[in-house]
Amino acid sequence: MSINYKDRIFTVMATVFEVPLETLNEESSIDTIDTWDSMKHLTLILALEEEFGITIPDEEVGGLVTYKLIDVTIHEQLGH
């Protein structure tokens, strides 16, 4: 069984932000994750691009500050 997109996103977020996976949910955002700063944001974008084999357009990078926005962007990039 393959891991789904949601789990993959949460796993990347937990790794980058150094938080327990179980603390993340669909409401997770820059406002709910204390370790989410500008450097970790860039690390997150690069990690997501690597994980999903996508390139997130530069103009979208700054706005990806919630799980929901990240999820939508990844699905758009993958053509889903």
C-alpha cells in the first residue's frame, strides 16, 4: 500500500519543522507551528519539491503558509 499525499506532506512538514507527526493536521499553518520561520519555509518548499518531483512557481512560494494551500498547490502541480 502506498502512502497518500496527505501523509507525505505531513511527514515532510514534521521533518522540516522538527515536530511530532501526530501534532500536525489539516489546520496546521505558520500560525500553529512555532518552529516555522523563513528559513524553514524555504527548506519546506525544497523538501516538497524533492518529495513530489515538482517545481513550485516562485510567485506561489511565499503564500504556502498552511497545510491546505500546500495540498492544493501540490495537487495542481501533479495535474490532479
